[in-house]
Amino acid sequence: MILGKKLIVIMPAYNAEKTLRQTYEELPHEYVDEVILVDDASRDETPRVAEELGIKTIIHPENRGYGGNQKTCYTEALRHGADIVVMVHPDYQYSPRLVTAMSSMIASGHYDVVLGSRILGGQALQGGMPFYKYVANRFLTFVENLALGVKLSEYHTGFRAFTREVLETLPLEENSDDFVFDSEMLVQAAYFGFRIGELSCPTRYFEEASSINFRRSVKYGLGVLASIMKYLLCRLGVAKFVIFSSTGKKLLTNDKNSKSHL
């Protein structure tokens, strides 16, 4: 626990067999109350490795996409009583050792959302981030800061921590099942007035680390711009979108289409 708060780490997994063990072993287990992994119909032995490590594992019989995976992750974390949820990619691209720092920023009461930024510290390119992704990251972040009135170094990290209140408030079921889910989630957090903080996180790009290709990166970038446009139109009262509706679908407390394994 962190300051009396139940801390659950979630891992949205897809073909993470080679990196899962190292990621799991570097978690600060003295503070983490539970680890939940959701396997999105991997084609490798990710579920077997998770079972060997004793991780609570949910298996999607069919691939639901990165966003669909996260929806199951957050549903399960809430169902297991989490006060703080930290998402750690099991591909070892982000440092699991920073879970303590991120969750402490939440538990202190200063922030509702905390991001592990690859940009703070200026080590993104040295860590292997492709140059075109770096440029796109900087452009999209500039546009998002301008539109949302928030000043963050980046919105596109996959290393994130949330309070229970955030996950119960945002209509996440209305979001995309694809990679743009991440962007929609932060735009929603800004819309609902949650406080977003950051800390510097070194990142690693290597063969086993998950990364989307150029075509899907373009699709993601267009999706990010679309989510910003929806935010602005909603703020101006020109249009309404269900992803910003407090009456949107909430996370389900029981996912009947997934299999659970200990």
C-alpha cells in the first residue's frame, strides 16, 4: 500500500513473453498490493509466463485492441478494490521502478492522474525513439496543450497512474478500442477537471518493445486531432459527444467474455 491506499498495477499484454518476467521482477512489490495482467489473445507464451509468476491473468479469447485491453484492465482493477491504478506495459519500455513515485504523487492528494513522461529529461531520442515519432509527439502535444489549456510535456506515454475516482467518472467504454484510447482518456480527464501531473521516465526502444508502425501512427495522430476537435466543439456548446457525457457507459464490473486464471 501507499499511504493507506490500495495500489494495483495493470498490464495490458500482447506477445510480451520475452519481457514480462523482467518487467514484473522490477516492480516495487513491497508497495504493490496486486498485479493484474490482461492478455489480448497473444500468439506467444505470455499467459504461461504470467502463470509461472503468479500474476492474476485475464485472457481475451479474441484480440480486442489496445484500448479494449485497457477497458478490461481498469474494470478488473476497480472490481478488486483499487484506490490507485498504475498501468505498466509488460514490454519493459518504461521503468517499473517508478511505480512508487507515480503512485505517491496520487496518494499525496496533489494529482488525480500522473504520467511518466519520455520527454522530460531530454532522453527520448537517446533511448531510441524514432525521429518521426518524436516530431509527431512534439507537434501533437503542442496542439493538445493549446486546445486543452494544460501544460504537459507529452500526452502519448503509456505509463500512467489514476485514482479510482477518475476511472469511475470517465465514460471509458465509449472510447476507441484502438491506440487512440490513450488520447481520448486524457482529453476526458481534462474535460472533467482532473489534475494531471508528470514525472520524468527513461524509455527504451528495442526489438521486443511494442511499437506501432508508420501507417498506424498516422491513424493514431488523426484520431488524436479528432478527439481534440470533439473537445473544443463540446466546450463551445456547438455539439455533444458521448465520450464527454457523464451519462455515458461506465466500466463494467464483470466481463463475461474474458477468462480468468490465477
